[in-house]
Amino acid sequence: MYLDFFKLEKEPFSLTPDTDFFLNSDYFKDALETLIIAINNGEGFIKVTGEVGTGKTLLCRKLLNYFSDKLITAYIPNPNVSPKTLVFALARELNIKLSQRTTEYVLHQLISKKLMQHYHLKQKVILCIDEAQAMPDKTLEALRLLTNLETEKSKLLQVILFGQPELDEKLQSRHLRQLRQRVSYSFKLKHLNFNILVDYLTHRLVTAGYSGGELFQLSALKLLHRYSRGIPRLVNVITHKALILCYGKGKHQITKTMMKQAIEDTEDAYIDTTKKSSSRLLINIILFICSCIFAYSLWILL
């Protein structure tokens, strides 16, 4: 719609996890480097959590692309399945030939054999599971048992779990403590601060072919950061709408008014008042303590 108007080669704020738009800044770079180090160290379980829309799937795709010609990679995007289905999905990802008569016991033997073949060829095998918070407890336990496949020196299968904060809550369950104790690396994706948000927008626009002038008024950027709460997916949704509004008005810069209209049209855009409430509570407590000390001092003097 607005590509030709802004001289863009493709949509800069699409919700599709396109790794071309991966921002190699401290925000995502630290997460990627942590995962690469953990995998190279041969750790069994690695966990990445973050709120909805913070870029977990994009990070997962970037990791898979990075290791595509270095390791054997498997990817399961929807793990809300039974233990048996999970094992079959892993087998397919490992290109293991199956038949309708293949039993679970035989299937485990085939997977073990395949993993040993890769081990002898000095090929690590990593399994990335997206939306891991949706995994049933029994499926998580089956996954843990799969990682029991190991030699004296290394694991035959490494697992990276990508999930929402509910995954952390799930792993706190007593019956999942064995899996929880096997998580050797854990990384939490944070929201974008204002400076990184500006870098994020600039990077996506340049990657999409933009070469014009300043596209955003400073006041519009501040409003975007405030109401998106630094969540990349929300930033994309709001900015896409703001670009449509800007195009509709025949303008080449997004104003505060345009950004406000885009925000009002986005249901999940709101201000996070948690920090402000916490600050007010702390101030009130300090004032109360000070007043008590002052009153006590007067009482002593009297």
C-alpha cells in the first residue's frame, strides 16, 4: 500500500519473523551469543523466556539459520502434543524413515541410533521448541527422558526451550524438578528501551530499502515507546498503522497525532503503570516512616 510512496522494497514492520530484520544490537546480540556459547559447550537444556511479542520466534529462527550448516537442527513450532507425537515429530525432523507399524519402543531405538551416528560424525544435534509453555507436563517429561541419551562425555541431544513466562511457572512444579535442574542456561528477553527502539525502527526501515529523511517526529517516537511498552510486535503493529495514516495524508513524516491515532486503533497498546505505582508506594512508605520518626522525636522532647 505505502511501499512505493516511501520507496520501500518490502514491508518493514511485517509480523512475519524474517531474520533479515534481526537487529544485531546488545538487546538481541546478547541473547544469540548466550545461546551459541551454551550450545557449543554441549549443555543439555537451555531456556529462553519472554513476554508475548518480544522476539522469541525471530531469535529461534536466527539461531537455526546460524547453525544450519554447522549442526543438525530440528524445530518443533507447536509442542502442545502428546509424548508419542513429540517423539514422532523429532524422528521426522531427523529424517528417520517411519512406517505405520513403528512402535514407540522401536522409535526410541531408531532415534538413539540416529543420534549416535551423528555423534560419531562429530555432528551435534539441537532441538528447538517454540511456545514451550504450551507443552503438557507428560510431554515435558518425555522430552527430559530423550535427553538421557548420552555418552560418557557429552549429550547426544541438546534442547532449547523458547517460551512465555508461564514456562518458568510450569517448571516450578515439584514433579518437573528433574527437568528444571537440567536447565543449565537461562535467558530472559526484555522490552526495548527508548534508544534501542529507535535503533530497531531505523534498522528495519533501512533493511526494507528506506533512504529518505527523518520519518518520525521525536514526540511520535516517545508516544510509541510509551504505549508499546517496548514490545517489538506491538511496535511493528502500531508503526505499520502509522505509516498507512501518513501515506493516506500524503505526508513523509509521522507526527504525534498520527501515532496517537495508530495507538488508539491497537487494542493492546497501553501505558505500563506498574513501575509508577511501585514508585509511588515506596515514596509513601518513606514519607510515613519519616513522619513516624518526626512524631517520635517530638514525643521524646516533650
